[in-house]
Amino acid sequence: MKVFYLSSSAFSDNQINLLHHFPKEYEITYGVIIPNKNSNYSEKELADYCNQHHIKLVPFPLKYRFRDPRLLLTYYKIITTVKKANPDVIFVANFDQLYLNILLLLLDKKRTIIAMHDVINHSKTAFNRLTTLGKKVLINRFEKFLTYSQPQANLLKEIFNKKEVYCIPLPLIGFGKLPDLKKKEGITFLFFGNILHYKGLDLLLEAVSRLGIKYQNFRLLIAGRCLNWEQQYKPLILNKDQVSAHIGFIENHQIPSYFAEADYIVLPYRDTTQSGPLMIAYNYNVPILASNAAGFNEFFESGTSGYMFDLNKPNDLDRLLEEAILRNPSDYLNLKEKQAEYTNEHFAMSKLVQSYQHMFDDVAEHGPRKKIKYETSQ
């Protein structure tokens, strides 16, 4: 079976942990749109991965920013490349670019699966109207969709009940082995990834400032890109000795070092659908402190994955951080063991790949549709 897997390098951290696990009868062509700035992966990194695993790479480097109309020719080239390949299945990981999505309408809807991370945008999403319009273009045209969480699948079915919706979670995300680092004294909390309003870093910084008055044996490590760091977040740091911020693009080879330093990753999200940092934490067996945002419930078991705080209770994040600071070392090791067991049970790669195979086979056959549900929990 020939599958053309079209995506953006923004999602390549998911895909390079997945694509090489497909059996040989699935001939994967990996088409990757690479932005001219801030690409998560370089063309060389992607080529090295594909060469190592005998996957055909078709890169589409962009000369201009996504919303520049001069990219229409490049986007049209992408469509013609996909059609020329004549695949049995076309898989498109949507990243809300209106011009591209309009041209995607030229693809055969019977053979195309549209993957959506977010059916509805997060709070305060940049260019909200344009990205929402980009989603509507695809949803109105295509029939088959993949979401990465059951609530998003339910939402898509609820709004557009004639659509066929598959649901498969993100794979574990890794960037190589953890380095052997000497741990610093005290507890290290990690906030990792692009810093956006919905991810709640401001809530975390405020909690850290309050706890810093009472405790000195902890620190917060922040690593990620941010467009408004100086104006919005930096002023919230009251004790600079307890907060270490690495703001900017984090190279892939640097990521394991941050998780090696961390005792906990903190995800104080106001809302979420899925979370890349969550899947990195599971991959590296780092306990998780998360909000009770609805999107986490499907992939999180309190007391096993880590612990949750209530967004609706004032200063409940303070409680969660304080408990982590005071946690007995033996209890912490027990938590890591339980998380490792949970990860092995719920995110086995063999089960994940099988779900993709069922989906691809189902679409390629053009026959009666059998719904595939990937069970992540009981």
C-alpha cells in the first residue's frame, strides 16, 4: 500500500517516533513542509532519519512566511506532487494554513484523511479567525478525519455528524537517550515547549513566587520559544535565583538534557487537547504535575502519571508544588515505577501502529467503514 504522509516539520517530533515502525508493505512517502524560520527540524535532520529507515522524503522548504500569497505556487506544487505519486491513501496533518487548505480541496476526498489536533482553537490563539476558517474549509470538504484524543473526536462528530472520525493518540516522543547528568540539589520543576497563553506559565510563575518565600530547595527551569517574554512573563519572576529561563528555539539534541535535569514536568494548562510535552515526559519517565483541564483526563492517571491540581481552586497549584517539594524520595521512586508501567500499558507502539494500519486499510478499500477506536484507558 502506498501512503503519502503530508505534514509540517512542526509535527515531525511525533512522526519520526512513528513512521519507521510500519511494516514494509506500507510504502510511506513523507512529505514535509519546512517553514523558512523556526522549523522544529532541519531538512538535513529529516533526511538523516528517512535515509536511516528507508523512508522516501519529499521536502517542501518555504521561502516566505505561511500567510504570504507568494507561497501559492509552492502549495500548488505540493498538491501536484501528491497527485503524481498516486497513493492509495493521502494523510494530511492539518496545521491551519488557509492558502494550503484551499488547495487541498483538489485532492481526492475518498482517499484523504485529515488529521486535526484541535477541532476548535485554544484560547487566545494567534490569527484565530484565519485558522478557524482554514479548519472549516477542510471540514466542509473532506469526509475522513483523525483526532488524537477522544474528546476532540466526539466534538467533531457532534458538530459534523456525517463525518467519519478515527481516534489514535500521539506516540511517545523522544529525542535520543537521556544524558547522565549529576542532579542539582533540591527539586527541579520543568516547563517545556512553546509559551502560549493557554499553557498557563503565568500561573506557574505566580505560584513559584509565593512558594519561594517559604522554600529555597527548589527551582523552576523554563525552556521554549516566546514572543512576549519580556513584557508578559519576565516581570512575574520575583526570585531570579529560583527560576532559570532559556527562551528561544531549543535544538532537538538539547531536549534530553532538560528532561534529565527535571524531577517533575509542570503542565499548568488552562485548556488542552493533547500535549507534546506530556508524551515526552512519559517517554523519559518524568513524573507530571498537570492541571485538571479536560484534555488531560484521557491520558493521565492521578497518583500514577503524576498529580493534578484544580484550576478552579485558588492557589491549588501551590499545594501540588509544595507536596512535590516535600515528597519522600522513596515515594518519588515509587511514582516513577508506576508511571513506567502505565506508559508501557497505554502507549505501546505495536498497538498504535496497528490502529494506523486499520485506518489506512479501511480508507484504501473504499468499502463499508469500520470504526477503529484506540483504547487508551478503561
